[in-house]
Amino acid sequence: MLERFRAFWNKVFAPIATALLRLGVSPDAVTIVGTIGVSAAALWFFPRGQFLVGVLVVTAFVFSDLIDGQMARRSGTSSRWGAFLDSTLDRISDAAIFGGLVLWYAGGGDDPVMTAVALYCLVMGSLTSYARARAEALGMTAKGGIAERADRLVAVLFMTGLSGIFDLPVLRTVVLWALAVASTVTVVQRMVIVRRQAVQ
């Protein structure tokens, strides 16, 4: 759903990508720094209940996911290694975001039910990506579903940020429950897609 906005953001960050290339920065370095930034911010701010500042810092580093790809294309260094690195580190970033929320609910948030829901979202997010990767490894496709990575990421960051601005924990509760359901549906959808291809 949100992939349609990628072209817009690519134009916005084009000058940054160009400047980094001129400075001799590699796309892989941007990927790694972005992952470290997202993970550190999520695991530092979210467990302390500092949701707004956490979302702002995480979002700043999330955009590196657009910049590194653009840098690779502009410099002609796109490769299977770069794609693998980017995809693998994306899983770390996603896990850190939901992991930070798990730590909040298990600690200061003191909510066992939401601890479990946030943990479920973390696991299902990884399973959604695994289903697609495994299908592609078998020569099939499993892209799509109602909650792809970009959708999940924007939803959890947006609602978590709003919960920090307005001091409304219910917003996090709503988005986590919604993502738990949507991620489950997405995994089932991808299984059905692969099943149809496998029996043809």
C-alpha cells in the first residue's frame, strides 16, 4: 500500500544520496548505520516510555533504507550482497522496534497481555518476511497481503508517536492488536498464494 510513496521520498532524498557518494560513503555503510540507529533508539527510548522522541529518532534513521538503495543504483554498485544485507538488517530493525515495546510493557508499562501482543507482532513480522523469502527460494512468489513491512512500520511508528504526544496509551494498544491480526492474515494469505503455485 505504502510502496506508492517510494518515488516521492526517493526524490526528496536524492541530494543526500548524491552528497554521500561524493564523500565516498558506501551504500552498505548507510545500511549498517541506519540499522544501528533504529535499533539503539527503539531499545533505549521505548522501554523508558519516551515514545515521541523515540519515534522521531527511529524515523530519522528509517529513511536510510531509501537512501542506501538509491546510492547503490546511482553508483552502479547494486548487488545480491547489498540486497541480502539490506533485507537481513531490516529484520533486526523491525525486531528492535517491537522489542522496545515488549520491554516497555514487561517493565514500566506493567501489562502482561500487551507484552504478549507486542511479542506476537514481533514474531509474526519476521514470519511474514520469512514466508516470502522461503517461497522465492523455492522458485515461487509470496509478495502481498494486507500488512506488508512498510505498512506495519508506518502504522506502529505513527500510532506510537501519537500516543506519546497526547498521552493516550490506548493508541498503542489499538495498533498492536490490529497489527497482530493483520500480520496473521498476511501470513495466511502468503501461504495460500504459495499453495496455489505449488499445486499447479
